[in-house]
Amino acid sequence: MPVLSVVVPIYNTANYLVRCIESLLHQTLEDIEIILVNDGSTDHSQVIIDSYVLNYPHKIRAYLKLNGGLSDARNYGVKFATGDYIAFVDSDDWVDLELYKSMYNVALSYEYSIVSCNYVAKHVGFDKIYLVDPQHNMGNRYLGNLIAWNKIYRREFWLTHCFAFYDGLLHEDMELIPRVLSIANSIGYIDDAYYFYEKRNQTSITSGNTLHIKHFPIIYTSLITWYKLQLWQHDDEFAVYVADVAYKYLMLESDVVKAKEFFIKNIEIFSSRWLLNYKRYVMIRLLKLNFNCFHQLNICLKRLK
């Protein structure tokens, strides 16, 4: 049985797929299985997949399904995982050849449920390194480490808690990964930036800086429910993260009616001590004085930037 299963959801990424698969095939951690899930691609991704399955039948397993989105493809792949740990890699990204050996060794040595690594975002013309350890993120284990693909997870831990990505939701990692982190008994980190996040693929929903804010209220509702019912409101770091999601939605929602409705409905979180800084506190005070005026002023200023 492999020590690690890597789930790769694929949708119309033929131009990037070889690079991704090659980076997994040649990992220095040899005892891994690669699970390729073709989520109904309409390009020639399946031709590439078939070629790799033919040449590496003991290393790669492939599945073809109707298009259901990223969450559905990841959840589908997990069902076929047999490794002690599982990982996720987006098919337009790639990883350093030392990634999984480094993380697995740390997980094994300290019996971590989850191990995370830093990552590099590949933009047009420049790279940006993201450090995920809490010491680089205000001492908060959620704020800088919300993505699924820079981690390995003990499979037994994942299955015991019935974790699954939210079908049909964009920014699905923001909804699930904080909940996963919140109940992990132990989390490890490696200092290396071994995951390469492709931001230049304009066909990807995660390319560029676009936030699909219409999904934020769903994410917020799920998180605040988890905080109250599962964490019994005893995780201050999680509360700060939830307030951060709420504030970002409030500031980015251009529809003043929707924004005001969200503000009034969730006034408790906006009146709490969980806001990250004094600037946000001042903005909330202004919105309480005259919501329509200061919200529209904020939106206009953002458009001018």
C-alpha cells in the first residue's frame, strides 16, 4: 500500500498537465500513487492521461467523470485513495521533487495529522513566496494557510471526520480547510516553498486576483456555524478568521442592499473584538453611522485604485 495518494483534478488543462504529472512521477518519495480525475475535459487532456496510464500503470490510476467542478472532482478522487496520507495538486500547478518526501518524513517523525509547506505564486513577470507558518501570520494558523494543495493529510483523520469540499462553491478551500485545521490534533510545517501555484493560466477560476464574492456569504455561514456548534466558540484564532471573511465580503460587495443586509444580520461579528486592526474598527463605526454613504465611498475608492 502506498504511503501517499495524490489527487489531481483535471479540467481543460492540457497545456499544463505534462508538467504537473512529471513533477509527481519523479518525486524522491517513491511509494506514492497518483490519482488523475478528468472532470469532463473537452480539450486533449484525456489523451495525455491515457499515455501516462499506459506507461506507468503501477503508479498512476485515472478516472473519467462528468463535469462537476473542482470540489466534486477532489471528493471523487479521495474515494479511491489508499495511501496513509492524501494530498491535492491542481493540474495547472507543479511541485518540487523533494516536496512529499520532506513532508512525509516530518509527519512520520512527529505523528502530525497535517503537514504544510510554503508556496510560490507564479505571476506574469514575477514570483511571490507565501509563508504559511502562524509565526508569519499574526500567530494565526488560519489566516495564511487556507489552501488545500500545500498540505498532506493523514487519510484516517480525513475520513473519520467525513471531510468533503463543498460542491459548486468557488473558493471552496476557504470553507473547508480552516475547519480541517481547527480539529487537527497536530500540525507540522516545513520551511521550504515547494509548491508552485500557476497564476498565469487565465482559464483557471483561481487565476489573477478575482474574488468570486457572491460565494462569501455561504462560506461565512458555514464557518460561523462551525465555530458555534463544533468549536463551542473557544477558538480565538478561528473567530479572527471568520471576522476577516465577513469584513472582506462587506468591503467588496458593490450591491449596497446586499451588503447592508449582511451587515445588519451579522452585526455581532462586526461589533466583536475579532476585527484585525484599528482601521477596520473605524470603518465599522462609520458604517454604523451612515451605511449607504460610507459603503459607497469605499467602493468608489476601490474602483479608483
